[in-house]
Amino acid sequence: MVRYKPARADRKRKSPSGLREAIPCLVLLISGMALFFLLLYAVLRGS
């Protein structure tokens, strides 16, 4: 018969590194928005 061991409770928990994973996404989003606004500005200035 197989015995199941409970999950170890004394294991060290890693702190959530959500911010470290979100930085490239935020940089991409902000640079995309800046390019969009520059394009919009150039189009409006040309007319």
C-alpha cells in the first residue's frame, strides 16, 4: 500500500517576484504608448 506524505510546511517560501516579471511588459507598454502619441502628434501637426 502506498503512503502519501503531506507537503512540507517548513519549506522556505520564495517572495513573489511579480514586479521583476512585469518590468519588461511595462517598458514595452510605455514605449508603445509614447510611439503612438508621437505618431498622432506628427499627423495632427502636419495637417
